[in-house]
Amino acid sequence: MSAPSADGATRTAGPVVEVVLRKAGRTKIRYGAELLADDGRRITVRAPWSGAGVRDFGFVRFAPGDVFTEHYWRDRWYAVKEVRDGTGTLKGWYCDITRPAVLTGTELLSEDLDLDLWRSADGATVLRLDEDEFARSGLARTDPEAARAALGALDSLEALALEPAFQELLT
């Protein structure tokens, strides 16, 4: 089976996995994604924008037709999602601070820990997001070790995002 990619090229479609994003013990969203790679450490999938309609954050707009290439790690506390519009133009990277991902059969589980980071396509804008939401989550009280890991991951990811070599993280 072949399908057009975000850059317009035709390629063979890979196996499908179901991405399950959980938050505070509940499933936030589930969607099918094409498994692009799994090297035992990092899992890479591609999926169209799965939200209902347009979501405007002010610094970026996610809309039907957008394509996300998502990188999840089994040994890191974050996921990095490259976002392109339907013509293949890079919008930037939306990064979720998460527990390390788990792939069981065809289900990829990622647990969102409320902290996020945005890096624009040109690298000029790097934004830490939802720190207030993280503070309200109570994770520092209920699981202090995970809270420390999450904050450390956000700091590390921000430092990487401020560097021109950020994209090397995804190769």
C-alpha cells in the first residue's frame, strides 16, 4: 500500500499502531498512526492531526491536514512531535513531557505529565508551556521522583531546543 507523505512523495505505508495518550490516569485520546521506526529505544510514528477541528494556541495552529511525525523514547521523559501542514511545510515541534513510552503489541502508551515545550520551525521561538498546570497536578506531592524527572526533562529538552542541532535529536 502506498500513500502520499507530508512532503508530497509517495511511499509504502508501514504497520499501524494505536497511540494512547493518558493524563492523570485517564485516556485523553487514542488514534491510529503509521509505525515508521522502532530501534528498541526510540519509536517513531506518523499520524494526521487527530483533534476535532482547528486548535489555535496563539503561537501555532493545528488543523485538519496537518501531519505529525512523533518520536517517543523508552528511556526518556519526553516525546517530540514534528508538525507539518498538509503541503509539507514545517510548523515546528510540539514536545510533551511524559513518562517513558511503552509499546505493547500494536499499542503505544504515553503518559502526559502536563509540561510542554514548543520550538518554532526556524528555532527562533522556544516556549515552556503549562508549568501552572503541572503545579496544580499535584505530581510533586504524589510522586516526587516523577515530578523531578519531568522538570529535569523539560530543562534538558529546552536546552536542546535552543541549539541549532536540535533536529539531530530526531535522526
